[in-house]
Amino acid sequence: MQKIIKLSLTLFVFCVLAGGSLAGIYLLTAPLIERNTRLAYENSVKEVVPNGAGRAVLVAPRGYGGQIEMIVGISTSGEVLGVKVLKQKETPGLGSAITKMSFLQQFIGKSLKDRLAPKEDIDTITGATISTRAVCDGIKQALKAQP
């Protein structure tokens, strides 16, 4: 019986030390993580609205692998200035190609006057029509957002 109590106390001490260590590391790194996240967002805004004349809109359309978090720069005249995919879980090698600049560049200059439809005025990524359509939908949402 004493052996069980001793093992239980040892396990308890290990759990307390491990939990305390994790909590301490979290408390030390949380401000740094928050600052880096804010800086990454600010840099993304500068990328999609390079001259500061316009607004940045966060959208998260549903793709094949889940939500695609994007930031879209919109000019004061209602045209796309830039697009950046912040987070995505699309299929590697297929849908993940939505992050490539060669794909995203085709949206620059587009507005609500454009159809923004895959295979019509937007080149579709082969094997990733759902991902392509999701990006188109996200850009439409951003264009429709009120300033």
C-alpha cells in the first residue's frame, strides 16, 4: 500500500511540475506571440494596400479543406489592390496553390463589375476548382464589404 502511495505522490509531483512549467512558458511567450501576430497582420495589410489608399478586408470563405483566411486590399474606387492568403488547409500540391502569387495576381484590378468566376474570367487551378471558387467568393465578399 505504501508503494502505491509513493508512486501516486511521485506522479502528482511530476504533473504539478509539468503543468507549472507549461503555464510559466505560456505566460512568458504569450505577449511575444501576440506581438508577432499583430506585426504579421500589419505587414499583410501593407502588402495588399501598398500605398495606404484603400482598405484591407479580412474574409474567410470555405474551401475544400476548411476556412481559407485571406486579406484583400480594396482601392477607394472599389478595385482589388492585392490578395494574401493568411491561413489555409487545402490539399498540398493542389488547392494549396491558391497561395501562389501567380494565381493571386489575376485578381488585381478586378471589381464588382467583373464576374469573378472560375473558368470564365479567373483561371482555375487544375484539380482545385473548389479552392479556386472559394478564393473568388472571398474576394466578392471583400468587395461587397462596406468601408
